[in-house]
Amino acid sequence: MRPAEAASEDVRIADLDWVDARRDRRVPARLYWPSPGSPAAPVPLIVFPHGLGHSRTGYSYLGRHWAANGTASLHVQHVGSDGSVWAGNPFEILDRVNVAADEREAIARAADVSFALDRILDKDSFFAAFIDRTRIVSAGHSYGATTILIVGGARVVRNGRTLDRSDSRFKAGIVISAPPFYGERDLPAVLASVTMPTFHVTATEDVIALPGRRSPVQDRLDVYAAIGTTRKALAVFEGGSHSIFTDRSLTGGARLNPQVKRATADGALTFLDLAFRGDPSPLAEWSETWRPILAVTPTAYAATEPSQPPSRRYRSRS
């Protein structure tokens, strides 16, 4: 482990350079940690795989915000579908995208996520003792959203064999701009086994336009509908774009962009209050606060008895 930078007095960042020897595959990661020292109590952990063509340094606004609010965030880099996709001969980009989006890489990404969780929870990891294993969450944007749905239980059948990379250690999921499972005609069959609570986030102009692949906003809604549990919620921002959820600062407009980022980061935490504490109030307050930029406002599912102490109350934007 080596420090990458000090984000603020409340957040520390460390880069972790792991290798999965069994697969001979590098798994770099960046950890956003809630405090400079040891927390007074175990903290939740969000494991975040990036979208196609990004890296562990991306989506920093999420890692910083979550850590500043007491939730550790581990951003995993996938060497087969990271920034290397955009490097090299521009006439070969389509070929590189096809390789990166191949189902073998999709399965490898899910294995990366589980491996990274293994390492951060290993008995030799400094952080393991300070992570609450009952509140481990997967979160991802775009291809990263597909990745967390796979570890959350999504299944596809190939040649009579079910491809299953589910990891039961993940207790909830934050699904941002989920693409379709390209080539799968029966989406409910693929996603019926995803039963962890999920918070789905998209925008009315959230269109995926990659070489050889185009996906309209309706695909995000179809993924939400196909999830095999009623323990889910959907937020749709008015306007925006697919890349508004990345670190890009202008996409979607100079005014809307930072609003969507802040709302997404805090909306995830308010949903986890519902999932882990049975408290719908923070999500309801969040919905009211951000109603001016929401086309679809999330509705809390019926909560069970809380399993955690009362949560922090949502702090509305100033």
C-alpha cells in the first residue's frame, strides 16, 4: 500500500497494486478511507468497478463523498477494459471495444471484484478489522453496473451451462446507468436471481453510444424492472447524459452536472439507510430536496425492522 494523496482531513486515499496469481491478472485498486486513523466502529464498504475505458482514479467524487460520510470505497481497475481501450491505433478501437465488452471480460471483471474484496478483508490487511462485513455494498456505472449485477447474482446460460459469479458477501447494490445484457432476449431470466436491495440511477438523456453498441434510456428502465426483488428503488434525473456520472465536469451542462453528481453520491447513502437500517426517511428527504431535477422520484420499498442503530439524517443541499 502506498498513499496516493490526502483528500482532506476526513478522507485518506491509498493505491493498492494487487496481482491475482491464480489468474495471472493485475487488479489495481484505490481505497477512499473515512478518516486518517482507525475508526471508532467498523464502517461500511462500497466496492466500485469502473465503466468501460476508465480506471481506479475515476469516479473520485463518489469515493470522496462516501468516505467523508463514513463509508469506505474501494475502486477497482479492470486491466482488460480500462483506459487501454482508447490507446493505440484509432482504427482498431472497435476491435478493442469488442474484446473489452466480451462476456469473458465481463466474467473476469466480476472475479476482479471478488478478489479485491478478498484482499481488503484478508487477515493481513490493516483495514479488515475496521470494515463492517454486514454492510458490504457493490456499486458501479455503465459496464461497472453490469459487473455488480453479475456479482449480485445475474446469470446467463451458454451451451447449457450457467455462468455464475455471484458473491453473497455483497448485501446491496448501487446500479448507475446499467446497460442491457447485450444479446440476451430474456432479461428477467438473467436478473431474477439478483435479490439484494438495489438503487438504480439514470437520466432522461442517458444514451450509450459506443462503437458497435447503442443503448437507449429504456434499457436502464428494463434492467430495473427485471431485477428479481421488490427491494429496489429508481431515480431518474431530468436531462443529463450517460457520462454525467463520470468525473467529467461539463457533460450535461455546467449547472446540472455538479447537482447530479452530488445527488447521486448522497442518494446512494440514503438508500443504504433504507437497506441496512430500515429507515426510509433519509431517502424521502433526499427525494424532496432534489425533486426539481428528478423526472422519476424513488419510492422506498416496505422496510423491515432496522438491523443497525438510527442513521444520520440526510443533510439537504444548502
